[in-house]
Amino acid sequence: MAEERTAAGVAARGAGPEAWRRNLYVVMVAVFASFTGFTFVMPFLPLYIRELGVTDPGEAALWSGFLFGVSPLLSGLLAPLWAILAERHGRKAMMQRALGVFVVVIVAMAFVTSVYQLLALRVLLGVFGGFGVMAVALASSLAPRERVGEAVGLLQATQLASGIGAPLLGGVVVDAVGIHRSFFAAAALCLAGLLLIRYGFREERTKPTGGAPGPARATLRQYLHLPVFVGLLVAIFTIQFIDRSFGPLLPLYIATLDAPADRVGSITGAVMTLGAIAGTVAAGYGGRLSARVAPRPLLLWSLAAGALCCLPIAFVERWWQLLVLRTLLGALAGGALTLAYAVGGRALPDGARLGAFGVLAGLGQIGGAVSPMVTGLLARWASLGAIFVLDAALYALVLAWSWRMLAPPSWPAAASPAARDQRGS
């Protein structure tokens, strides 16, 4: 009997066995363009907040955390709704909608005159966005089962690669012409991603042959009966929480070190760029390696390295020390999220893969959204360095959790939750 596939997966692959790669590459290039535009200007949002009148460092940190977090929080919460609409109207249409919202909102950000107007635009971006979550879920459904880890790994590496040159170039541009004009370049890159999806992605709808019904669609409650799914929920949420915890506040932290005031933007760009390069290499290599060896031990080693690299960052006194440690953190722990998805690609049954990956990506985005809010409060009432102590502790906790919950004996057989329920009835 042929391997059971979701209707969406069959449609995305098309007639040829390698057709899924073409669509995946189109999505990757679109993700690179749009995320580059986003990363080009968003890391310097704390500096923009100061220009809008919030001059107190603690208040600026609090606003930065909230503004960075509200969009992905809303996007993650609404991910199931957009997934339903994508099933009805096509993923291509939903991806175009999300990127179109990106273009309009980022242009509008150049004209705000208060932090409250900026907040309103970030809320709109979260309500009508969701491109990142959809891209991860789509990558998992495009590839054959044995290539899921590789596909998601390539997409994760692409997202990280978008942060390689963008922060460095963005920092130079911000220092030279100001952040207002930088928004237009960011919007242009998002528009390029929109055009790539519009003219490059091929979505073909297929109907079940012979009148046979398609595979039953599993619900979230059925996913929660899979121990590995519960383990991945917590692991991916925490990894994303850590990954997004210090980025928004990095310019403020660098300003407390020995960095010259007129070079804070450039130094922030350099720190983020080297960290992104290291993380991109780690994610890409981890995704390929997970196709040959079990990804769980690689994930555990990556989490342990993250804890060891995060803690010293809280006690640095020079900006170049932060640069070195951030690069090491990206190299040793940058592939943790990719490896977690690779565990899911091997362990989750075929019938549950599309929906489960959508839920996992959505919850991961919520973790990344909550993180800046929590760390903004922590920076406001404790210190900026306390963020890295918290991150090290979370790395240790998720390491212990993954050791227990992602053990291979807990992995179910390759059958969908819905199919298991039907057999038991």
C-alpha cells in the first residue's frame, strides 16, 4: 500500500518526484528576501523608540520588548485560523496576503510620530501577518517524510541567513541616514518576496481519485495524546523564547559596555551578523546531519552548549567579548530549533504532520513573542545582564525536559492520531 499523504502534500509535489524541491526553493528565496527586509530595520527599533520620545533606558527597554513581542504573539495565536483559510483558499493566496501586509505596514512605520502609533501598526502586522509560521508548516508538507528534517532545516537556515548581512548593512544605513528612510528599503525587499510567491510558486489542487475520502484530519486534542508532540511543544516554545529574548535589547546592552556612542548601531549590526552566520551554518549542517543520524542526541548537545555560552554573556565588560560569545552561541546552539523540528519529522506520523507542524510553529512563534515582553520587564526591574542568566537556566531546563520527553521509546507508530482513534472505536 502506498504511503499515506495529505492532499495538500500531494498537490504541492505535483507530478514529478522532485517538484517539491522547486516550490521549496521558491519559498526559501521569498523568505530570505522578506526576512532580510524585516531584519534590515527591526533590530534598531529601540533606537527608533528613543527618537519618538522615550528616552529613559528602562522605559525604552520595556517598550522595545512589548513592540517586538505583540506582532508574533498575535500571529501565533491566529495561526490555526490562517491555516484553515489556507486549506480552503490555497496557501499561495495566504502567503501573498501576509507579505502584502508586511509591505504596507513597514512603509507606514516610517511616518509615525509617537510610540502609540508604532504599537498600532505592530498590532496590525500581528493580526494579518503569519508568513513565518505558514512557511514552516508548508516546508514540512512539501517534502517526503524522509526529507522533512532537511526541508525544515533549509528553511530555518534561510531565515537565519537573512540576518547575516541585513543587520550590518542596516546599522551602517541607520547611522548614516537615520532609521526613517531605512523602512523604505525594508518594504522593497518584502515586496520582492511577494512577487516571488506570486509568479514562482506553483500550487496545484488535486482531488481524491475513485471517490475515496481523503485521510482524516487530526485535531489538536488528538495530537496531545502523542508524548513526543507534547515534548516538542515545550521544547520549541522554550527554544524560541530564548532565541528572541535578547535581540531587541541588544543595542541597549551594547550601549552599557565600552562601545562608542556613535558606533552603537554598527557594533550591534556586527554582533547580530556574526551570530546569524554561525547560526545559519549550524542550522543547515544540523538539518543535513539529522537525515543520517538520530537528531535527539544532537539536540541535547546543542541545548547543553547553549547554557554554557549564555551565562558568561551576563558578565562581559567589553563589547568584543559579547561579540565572541554571541558567535559561539550561534555556532553551538543555533541549530537547536532545526533539530527539534527534525525530531518531529522522524517521530510524528504522516497523517498528523501538516497540522502538527503548524501548531508547533505557531506555539514557537508565541514563545518568541512573549520573550521580549518578559525580558523587557526583567531589564526594567533588574538589569539587562539578568536576561542571559535566565536564558542559561532555561537552556538547562529544556535540556532536562527533552532528555525525558523526547526519548525514542515514546515515539508512536507511523499512523495518524485520527486513524488511531478510528481503529479504537
